[in-house]
Amino acid sequence: MNLVRLVVLGILFYIAWRLLRGMFGSIAESTQARRKKRAETDTKVQDVLVEDPVCHKLVPKNQAIRCRMDGKTYYFCSDTCCDKFSETQRKEA
């Protein structure tokens, strides 16, 4: 009779172990998936920095003042820098 109890207890412990392993395994996998997704979004480039040709400040490209001259686009941090650059280009031409 003791042998039957040991076998039944062994089977129950095995089933409990498999259930717990399955639960914690899926939690670990979902945590790894979240970490991987977060790492992918952290490494994406949000915006490109461009240098102002007048004052040499770095400005995010989507926030910069754009000026197109002679088929080339220039990026500026402010209207003042854009005006200074336009004046110097006109004097040189």
C-alpha cells in the first residue's frame, strides 16, 4: 500500500512541477519578448541632426528652417541664420 501512495505522490508532484514550469516559462518568455521589443524601439533613430552652416549648431532636421539655393537644401536653426546665409550667398554671386 505504501508503494502505491509513493507512486501516486510522485505522479502528482510531477504534474505540479510541469504546471509550474509551464506557467513560469511563459512568464519568462513574455518578459524576454518585451525586453526585445523595448531594445528595438530604443535603437531606432528618432530624428537626424543637421548642422547650421552659419553658427554650426546641430538642429533636428524636422525642426530646422529649410532654405533651397542652387538646387541644394540648407538647414538652419533660426530665420536669422538663414537670412545671414542668404546675404552672404548673394554677395558672393
